[in-house]
Amino acid sequence: TNATHSGEVTGATALTIADNIVDEANLKVSNAPTNGHMLTAQSSNTGGMTWAAASGGITHACKFRKTAETAGDQDPVTGWEVVDTYSYSGIGTAVSESSGTFSFPVTGIWHVSFKGFMYMNGDSSWNNIIINTTTDNSSYGLHSYSSTLLQTTSSASGFGNATAEVMFDCTDVSTHKIKFQADFNNDSTTLSGDTGVDKVTATFVRLGDT
């Protein structure tokens, strides 16, 4: 017969619960449910169970590109747009950019790469692509850099590219930010850019929680 129980259900013999009968309201869980969350074991919480967001998988990813060419050193590199051609699609909320400063939408461990494509009609022995980071929204330090040689051959411009990358632990979106820098031996070196093709790019992928 139907009965209302206020405590644990016990009996001297085996008790059977009918199939397809226990629902969310009959579970002893420490918090209210949220659509898309999963039930996790938490021994110190009420009922030993808690609704929590599922972990794992990529939740945020986006890509920027420089829209126009610029000659000489740049700190920071500016003139960015989110890629919008060739069926591009990011994941989650994109990183934001203002005057060359990139801010993260959420905390987490982020993989960041900066690819520079450059050229000049002459020689430039070092051409550095640099990632600078801050954890106080003020003092930036060199976090990663890569370099390439540009050399003219048969009176034609020399072309090259370099890519720098970091694994950045963003624990506070208001203080942890990134800028990119181009530092050339020859100030006639041009950092490329285009609104239709990815030549100079910055890619951001959130790998997991901080």
C-alpha cells in the first residue's frame, strides 16, 4: 500500500521499488538542480550527493587576426578582429580585445598562441614575436617569444613567420591579461595583416579550470 515515510526505509525482508518511479523530488541532495548539471558524490554534503556542472571538454575557443599591415616595432600589436570568414565558429564567449589588450571572459587554464607573418625587401637578422602577460592589470612581463630570420634573395622580399605560445593560468579576469608584441632588427620589416585571410593570428583555447 502507499505510505509516506519520514526517514530511512528499512525492513526485515527485501524491499522492492517499482521500476521508473524514483524521481528528482525523492532524492536527498544538498542543493537545487540546474538544467545540464550532473549528480556527483560529495560525502560531506547533505545526502552525500550534489548537483554540479559537468567537467571536461572545451568550453571556450576563439581566434583573432590582424586586419592590416604595419611596419616597424609594435608594442602592443593592434588592429585585431575576430575571424569571420571561411565558416569560422568559436566556442563559448570570446576573449575581448581593446587597444591591443586581451581580456578573458572566465577564469581557467588557457592555451594562447600568437602567429606572426612578416616580410621586408632587405635583411633582418632577428624578428621577434612576443607574448607579454600581467597578473595585476599593470606590470607586463615577457612570457614567451619566437624569432625568425628575413633575408632578401635575388632582389625579392624575404618572408617568414614565427609562433609564440603560452599556457596561462587566469585566476582573476580583472587582473590577468595578455598583449602581443613585434620586435624587429630592421624597422622596415612589415607585420602582415588582412581582413579576408589569416596571416597574423591570436588563438585562445580554455583547457580547463584553474
